[in-house]
Amino acid sequence: MTDRPLLDALADLLDRLDPPPHSLAALASAALAERAGAALTRLITDSAHTADTGMRGTCRVRTLRFADLDLRLEPTGTGLRATGLARTGTHAVTAWPGGSRTTPVDPTGWFHVDHVPPGPVRFVLRDEGRPDLSTRWFVA
């Protein structure tokens, strides 16, 4: 038996024993649709990769700095609280698989979002008449 038939048989077995969730195709389509039309802002720093506390679990607040957005993600009893300082945009969209929340950006650039579920997330800055500006998806 060559590799191709063996791999096809294995894929068939996995599809029968553990099929993908029905909502997976819809979520994938939605994620691809959201990608179109938004320019990406560049990640500058992420405390998940730079903070060294010396002890596991001592630094629970995560900070990320993008070219156009500073983020602070803080765990709460009901998910994450995101605080952002946007250098552009009038609204911030916080998106996660299966949901999103749009919040206004105040005149000084700040916005707050509560109850963000842990997991994949991205932030989109919107300003009427301009293209959207988005972070890449990352795991919060």
C-alpha cells in the first residue's frame, strides 16, 4: 500500500469516528469573510513573549502593543477585560469565533470591552470613510 491510500483510509476513519462539528464550516467561512478588506496593524511587543516573572501564573495581565493600538487584557471572573488605546478609529470591534462586540473609542482614544471569552480574538479599528485596521487573530 502506498502513502496516499493509507492517508485516505486514515482520513475516512477519523471522519467516521470523530467528525468535525457542524458549525466549523460556518465559523471558517465567517473568519475568511472578516479577513477581507482590513489592513493589518503590525505587532510590536507582546508581554506573553517578553515577560519573565520567574514564577508560573504570577503575571496574569497581558499587554500587547501594535503600531496603531495598545491593548491590556486582564482576566476577570467572566472572561477577559480588554482596555485599548487606539491611535486611529472611532469604533473598536472585538471579535472571537462565534461573536463580536463593537464599542466606541472615546475622544482620547480609549475603549473598554468586558466579558471577552478566552481563546482566539482580534481587534478591528473602524473609522467611517477609511479602510478597517485589524490585528491578526491571536489567542488571549
